[in-house]
Amino acid sequence: MEQITMIQPDWSKVAEVELVYKTKVKASDRPLIKTSKDCYQTFLKVWDENKMEMQEEFKVLLINRANRVTGVYEASAGGITGTVADPRLILAAAIKGLAVGIVLAHNHPSGNLKPSLADDQLTAKIKTAASYHDIRVLDHIIVTADAYYSFADEGLL
């Protein structure tokens, strides 16, 4: 009698991807975002104040259709003068978090609120990429301990 050998197809040797969204926070308890000031105040609550003037970090608020924050993604932490935020990871977090809008933010340890050319370019790149997924970049906030700069308020979005 001939023995039959089962051969595993190549597709069975890949990782399984599962999309899951779980929350323990009631919708009415999530922060409501109406203005850039709301964004700034929400970011201040999740920012480590001990690092604000020491290390540049990049964070993203995930926003649902009701303008409620469904999550905060800590995209990157860098050094004194910069950090590298990967648009692919930001969009992956937004998609997995079922966001219809995102608010980008990073701090300037120097306290300078003026956006750099790199800030402008990254914002434009993320805005374009997000638009392909029907996700809006609602704002990009530069955060310092004392004040903030809003790309949306300045007409740059």
C-alpha cells in the first residue's frame, strides 16, 4: 500500500493577523475634542512632565466619529533635538483603533513653538497617507509645558 505524505502549503507558514478592538471605558467617559485647546489639555494629561523639556516625543490621539478620544498612541521617543515618527506605524494604530480622525503631537524640549520644515513635511505626509484610508488628520500640536502651537489654528491643515 502506498503511503500518502501531507505537504504543508507555503501559505500556512505565515503569521495570522487578527483585528480586535476592546475597551473598558464607556463612550461618555472618553475625552471630548472640540478645539485645539482640548487636544493640548488631553496631551498634557498623558505626557510625562519630567520628559517635556528633556526628550522629544511624538504621540497621536485616536478620535472616533463623535470626536471622543478612543486611545493614545505613543509613536516615538527621541533625543533632545528630534524624534523619528513612522507614518506606517501611526496609520496602523489609527486603523486598528478604528479612528476616523487623528491628532498628531510632539514636544519641543527647547520651548520653541515654531514648527520646523521637517514638522511640516511629516504632517503633510501623514495627512496624505491617512486620506487614502478615510482618516482625517485633525490637527498637529506642538506641545511645551507652558503653551502649544496648532497647525489647524494656523491654517496649515
